[in-house]
Amino acid sequence: MLKKICKLCNRTYSHSYKLFGRGCFNRACERLMIDFPDNIDDKEQYFCDVIARRMGKIGISRTKKYDLAQKYLTLEYLNMIDYGDLSKEKDFIKNEMSNISLIKTAKETLDVLLDNSKLNKDNESFPNITLNKVYRLYKITEKFNKRINSLKYELKKIGYNEEFIDIVEKYLLNDLKFVFDTSKLKIPMCYKVYYAMQVVLWELVISFGKSAGFLLSAELLQKSLIANKDKEEDYYLTNQKILSEFYFNEQLTAIIKKLMKKYSSNKKNIALNEKNIDENELIIVFNKADFYYSLHKATINIEGNKNNDGRWQLKVLIKDKYDFTDPNTTKEDYKDSLLGSVLNNCGVVSQQYGVIRPYNVYIVLNYENFEVSDYEE
Ligand SMILES: [Zn+2]
């Protein structure tokens, strides 16, 4: 017997139905709430009749009823996808359905026989919006919902930094890795859904990241989701809580003191930047986890004047580019940390999707009475 391809799941089946294997047929009946009176010989035919009746297209040919039923179910699954704006796809299917009418085209008059080759041909003319493709996409969103909920559940239970990192790492690496699928970039319907799922995932990481103390990471990731898509923005950090973390960061204070000690002796004012000293001296790789995950290759610039008491008035600028595709981001020690490399991989994909948009980060710190003298190597 001829093997047929189920229009819903794309698997082969061999019994008499024209559209679906038995399991999928039952699933479709359940989904559309179609029951059967006793003594129905061909349930699938009856199923298509019910849908034609629902659509007010009672008199159409059998071939058209089978076609209509597939499209009707396609629209049903499109409506169940919660991610992305699929209104164009829905309009397309609705339009297709309304074009199914009593009037016969010349081509249809020739298509005397209803068989699968005819039905398959119909599908091929709209490669991106077949019942099977929409169904598969719906199943993906179902899987996403389940896993994002369990991520949310796990994150709700914890409060410590280390656990937050472990959990996010686990999900990005395994359970939710599938949303970072570059093969969907060129398929408009999938692209929109995957884009929306990535946004939901990042928003969740941001909101729990904040409560786990990853303030800068959360802030910069949040900004990347809304940054200008077409041209790189300059973003100045203004969050006072995060700025004070920089003022109290010992590593930063030490590097400023080290540079000042080296370059400021016997001087009344100072300017240290890429133009007048070796750039490598200005690079800072933070140890603090939050800064480490959010600043990939930060450099500092210093300028200031010496007060009469020997202390300094300094303006320190920390700058970085929030960009996962920047070659500078491939910094080895960053990649060596597991979450760093996982974030990096997912970030690169999200950036390809346009979910994460690159921009320039500037952090300006003003010190009134900065003491260089107590620095020791
Ligand atoms: Zn099936």
C-alpha cells in the first residue's frame, strides 16, 4: 500500500485517510472539538464536512473541503502560538481560505482525482506556511513555555550569586539552547517566534539577575534589547547604585593609583588615554563577577588636577563596547569561564537575530580627593 505523509506531523502512515495518521487525526478532532455520530464510514471526510459547514462553504467540492480543513487547522495552530506577531501569516491563511469557493478553475476541472500528490502539490506552493511547519513551530513554543517556567521556578528558589550563575548556565547550555538556532534566521515565520522567545528569556535573566545582585549585567543587557538597531548608540551609565559599586571597587582604585603613581609625579594635571600611553596599560578586566560578565574589554581614561593638599580631582572614564561579535570579546579568560563562553555564544546568536544590539558603554566617575600616595606595589 502507498505510504502517505501525515499533513500534521510529517510522518508516514498507510491507512485510508487522506490527510492524517490516526493519532494526529484524533488530536485534530480534539483540538477542533469535532465529535462523530454513530455509523460514520469515513470520519476524515465527515471532519472536513464539519469544517466546511463552520466556514459556510457547504457546496464546495470534496477536494476543496480537504484543502480547507488543512488551512483551518493551520490557522488554529497559528492562533495558539504566543510568540511573535504572526498576523501576516494568519491573514495569508485566511485569504487562502476565503479563496476556496464554489467556482472551479480550469486546473481543478482537470484534477479529477483526489490523491495525496495533489494535496502535496498545494502545500509546496507555500513552503513556509504548511500545516506541518506551523504545527512544529507551535510544539517548539510549547516546549519553550514548559522550560522557561521551570527556569523561573528554579530562580525563584535561590538568592545567591553562585547559584544564579549555575542555573542560568545550565539552561542556556541545555534546556533552552534550542532558542538560539541560527538556522531559523532566514525563515520569516520562525524568525519572529524565535526572536520573541529570546526576548522573553533575556528579560527573565535580567529580572532575576537584578535580585541576585548582577546589577550592571542586568542594566547593560536590558539596554541592548532596546538600543538603536541601525546605528550604535553611546550609553552613559547613570544608575547611582551601580556607579557607587565602581567607586568602592578596590581593583579599579588600585589600577588608577598605579597609573597615577607612574605618570603623575611632579605634575599639576594629567591626562591618560590611548593617545599618550600604551593602550594595554589602560585595559581593566574586572574580577567582580557582575562586572566581569558585562564588561568584556574595558579601558579607562583618566584626567584631572592636583589639589593644594596633594590629593587629586579626577575624572575617570571607563569605556567598552557591548558587542558579542567584537573580536575583542574573544578574550581568553572570559571564554574560559563557562558562563562567560555560554553567554558569549548565546549573545552572538541573539545579536544575529537583532535581539541584542551593540552599543558603546561609558561610565564616568568623578573623584574629589583622590589619594595616590598610599599606593604600594
Ligand atoms: Zn501525524
